[in-house]
Amino acid sequence: MLLLDTHVLVWVDEGNPRLGREATQTINKALASGQLGVASISFWEIAMLVRKNLLVRKNRLDIQIELDVWRRELLQNGLLEIPLQGSTALRAGQLRTFHGDPADRMIVATALEYPATLVTADNKILDWGGLHQKIDASL
């Protein structure tokens, strides 16, 4: 299973050139084999940022349709949504030496619990030694 970090989900959807060639190929293979997922917390994270108008104002995200329609289309195209389990939430709270961002903690814990390889360009996650199955999305 390949798990997309929130920003990588957005990059894939918008065809952002920050997504590297190797990462794109790996993501496309995972999607074709039904093994591409996203943690449900990523949809919450996007909704919160859009609600606060942070992403739109900073030109980091421009979703032209309602978020529920956007999510449904992603899932209909083969993306798997991995729901947050209680055990995952507990694990997220117990990650030692990991930074405090709650969404990042939930995504990393989902990758660890599932288990899945996380695709991210977040240096805080890439540099953290507690997650061994990770791919740098910029490569």
C-alpha cells in the first residue's frame, strides 16, 4: 500500500510539477493496482485550510468544486480512503521525537499501523527516523 501525504494528494490531483518523476511513476503503479491510499485525516486537513481560506489565499490550492464532490471523484477514480482507527489515534499520540502537528502525526501513525509506504515531501517526516517506509515525493 502506498499512502499519500496531504500535500502529495493535492499535487497529484492538480498535476503539480513539484511531484517528481519517480514518485509519479510509483503513484501511478499503485493506483493501477488498487494500492493507492490516503488517510481520512487528509480530507479534514484540506477542509480546514480551505475553510480558513489559507490555501486559496496563498495560491497553494484552488479547488473549483465542492470538497465532498472532489473527494467522491478521487475515490471513484481508485483512491482508497483509510479511516482513522482508535489504535491509530493512540499511536499518533505516542510517537516519540516527532513534531506536534496533529495531522502529520495521524498520517504517519496510519502509515505505521497499516503498514504503508508514505509519499511525502515534508522534510520533518522524511528526516524522522521512526518511519522507515517512505518516499520523497520530490524525486
